[in-house]
Amino acid sequence: MSERPFETVVAGTTDEYRLDVVTDPEPDTPQAVVYFTAVDVDAAGEQARSLLAATTGPDDRYGELYAHDGDGGAVHCDTIHLPA
């Protein structure tokens, strides 16, 4: 997946996460990008699974979870897969 900046409205925070929802074979073109906050990476993973389940699309989809690094970059945390 290509690197994209972490576009956030809260500068300098490190408790923000981004979920790139992927529903087709091309992971560099997510169907949706969702930004949210969580207290830690475990809570972010749980929230990301809920967001992925609520996304309209094919039954087999996955999401790439990223954390904000505090400097405008995104650090990959996890790949979440919801199989069909």
C-alpha cells in the first residue's frame, strides 16, 4: 500500500487512527477512509473492526489500520479482515 499522509484536524496528537476500508483487489484505492480516536491501539483495533463491519460493500473486505505519528505521518498498525 502506498504511503499517504495522515490528514488530521488535531495537530500533534498521537491518539488518532485511520482505517482504510478496502473492498476490491486494489489496496491503494480504498473505498472509504475513516479517522477516529481511541485510548490505545487495542481499542483502536476493536473500533476498526466495528467500523469495517458497518461499511457497505461486499461481504469479503478488509481494512488497513494506521496510527498518527504526531508529525503528519501514518504508521501501519494492523490489517483487519472480515471474511465472507
